[in-house]
Amino acid sequence: MFARKAPYFASIKPLVTELEPNFCQLTFKKRKAVENHIGTVHAIAVCNGMEMAMGALAEASIPKHLRWLPKGMQVNYLAKTNSDVRIEAKATEQTWQVGDQPIEVTAYRDDGTVVAAGHITIYVSEKPAKSKS
């Protein structure tokens, strides 16, 4: 569903395993198409998963009178990603107010090691009033 709206997400073949307000978890398999030159999962594939998890969380969480746009991403690469990947995105109720808001994103190896962590900043704003024609 998400990959139909934003086709680039299909490149990692993600599976959303949990989605609820303020939380999303997804996984994707380590396979040749997402590997780098040393045979580990490419950092940008991990970031792609982080952005998808954040977007799914935002769509499942944001109040109907608000909208969001991604504004920036800060990620630290902490370990080699030599297995399938699990990604979690987390927010709080306080996230859903006007202004710049950080969404926490973390990627894990199969053994639970954090391979990348950071946040994606979104800009939350009021939806424009619908014109009455």
C-alpha cells in the first residue's frame, strides 16, 4: 500500500509488522538488491526503511486537521548491518502540534544490535480551510 503511494519504498520490499498511533515497526530482508560493496545492507536502504516507518507512523497518528512534511533526517550508523533489518519509528502525543517535530527512528540487526539510530524532523501544520464554492 505505501509502496504504491511512494514507489521507491518497494526497493527494500518492506513488511509492516506493527502499526498503531505513534509507533511503526517494519522489517526487510538482507538480499543482494540492498547490499553494498562489502556485502552488508547499504546505509541508504536502512534510511529508506526508516523514512517509510516514519511516514506510516505519521499517517496513522496525525489528527485530521493537521498535515506533515518531512524536513530533514539525522542518522548515525553504529554497526554493520549483516542480517535482515527491523526498524522502529516512535513519536508521542506531543508530536502532533504545529512546528518542527522529531520522530525517533532506530534500525536493528537480527541479534538486536542497533545498526542505525536518529530522528526524522517533520514539519506539522494546519490543513488549509476548504473553500466554500
